[in-house]
Amino acid sequence: MRQFIFSTLSVALLAGQSVWADDNIDALAGDETVLKQFVPQGFNLDGHYCDSDFNTDGKKDCWIMIKDTKPSGWEEDEKNPEQMVDRNRRGLIILLKTNTGYQKILENRALFASDNEYGGVYYAPELSIENKKSKLIFRYSHGRYGYWYYTFDYRTVNGKKDFYLIGYDSSYNRGPYVESTVSINFLTHKIRYQKNQETDWNSDTPRFKTIWRDFAKQPLIKLSDIDDIENIDLQNADKALIGID
């Protein structure tokens, strides 16, 4: 099981195509002219969404996807060495809406891989950024192989306000057949592992056997501290899954 989690996280770095909503544009909630003021020099505005409410104050907050523009980020295309592709990494900026404009509360310049990563024989996973009930979610979808996502919550921990990793979820699939799922809760320090007992590989209706495990408590991870989401530390949760099959 440990191998699955780490292989999943490694594949996440290969996220090729990215999708996000950027059509919510009004005067001060999605105006690219305003948002570009927060983009650091040497980066481009690569996407945005301004209908979140991370601090639950009723105002529309924004996240901005930025992309580095270093010339050294261009590399030969594995499929066509005669062509160069942009492998510059992407980052994230989060803005809270105030009565006078926006306040930048987070900037992470290299959180995600390029949107031009090589997917091998299958297409690279697709990254989407979502928000649900004020939570910030990074979701990777990989077609017939399943999906995984990270859930962050804006909160204060030990006097420090940040977006903290509170959940990791994954589904390992083979086409319509779901082999197993993992759900890690970093607040309760519990893991739910589900193994499909259905013997018909063509069935899209799983019969799960559910196993719960506990793992040792460790400090929550801050989004601002993550240099590369591929290397995110699962806080001993992976050890609790060893031999779970």
C-alpha cells in the first residue's frame, strides 16, 4: 500500500493539462488587471477563480495560478526532440477580499509541476483546483487509473494562520473497476482503507471491505511550507498502511 501512495504522489507531479474556472469576472472579483498586481516579476498569470470564501466572512476570495517564465525551464520534448516545451513550474497566490480590495495571504511560487509534463504512454494527470465549504482542494484526475486529492483548510494553529493539510484521498482504478480507496484524516489521525471484493472486473459497482487504522499525531503541514507537492510528507500515515491488504 505504501508503494501505491508514493507512486500516486509521484504521478501527481506529472500533471500535464490543468483545468480551473476563470470566468467569474466582475469589478473587483476576478478583474485580471487587479489580479496581475499581485503576480511577482518573472511570472505570468496562468488562471484564477474569485468565488471562494476561505475565511467564511461572506466576501469572495481569490486564488491565482502563476507560472514561472525562466528560459532554463524550456526542455526538449520527449516525443519530438526537435521541439522545445515549457516545463516551468507553477505556483499559487491566495487573496482575501476586504472592504478596500484584496489582501495577499499566501504565495507559493513552485507548488505544482508544469502544465506540459510528459505523460508517457498515457496522458498526464489533470490538475483542477476546487473549493468546497471554504476548503481548498487540489485534485488530480488520471482517467481510467483513478484520482487523488489534497484538502487544505484556512485556520490558525499555534498562533499561525495558514492553509493546513487536513485530508488526502485517493482511488486506484482499472477502468470502471475500483480496486481500492484511501482516505487520510490529519485531524483525527485515522485512515480508512477500502478494498474491492467484487470479482467481476467489468463491474462498476464495488463491494468494499473497509479497514480503519490510526497513525501517530504530527504537526499539520502548512501550504506555505510545501516546496513541491510531489514531496509532501504524509505524516506517518503511509506506515499505517503497510501490509493492510
